[in-house]
Amino acid sequence: MNVAFYGPDEPKSQLLSYLNDKQMLLILDNVEHLVGASSSQENITQLLVEILQSAPQIKLLLPHEKHSTFKRNGYLKCRAWSSLS
């Protein structure tokens, strides 16, 4: 993505500003490892919701090893997640 966070604004605000006018597929691999670390599942979920609300042209893909057959079959099987309204 090539974005650097600097200045007095919080990194989350800077990220949302950066993504605001972008159109991309944002792949967040291993995001489940953040749950139980310093962040709670609600915080991560809230961040993902804020990304989708502030940047409507962003699509998120959160692959999870448990739901993936990529390593075995050479393709990624994923469940659809309906958009939030």
C-alpha cells in the first residue's frame, strides 16, 4: 500500500483518510492473530466497519486458514460476506 503514518493525527485516522478515495481489494491475512493480543475482536470488527463506511470502494478479503483449501488444492475457497448497510 505504501502509506506512512506521521504527524499528530492518530494512525487510524490517517489510514481512513488515505483509504477514503481509493478503490482496491484490501487483503488482511492473519487478522485473527490480533484477536486476543492487545486488541479485542470488537475493536478489529469496528475498524473494519469504519474502513467500509468511510471508503465505500474498498473491498475486504480476510482469508483464514481454517476456511481455506488454498494450500491443498491451489485455489482459495472463501465464504461470501454480505456488505454492511
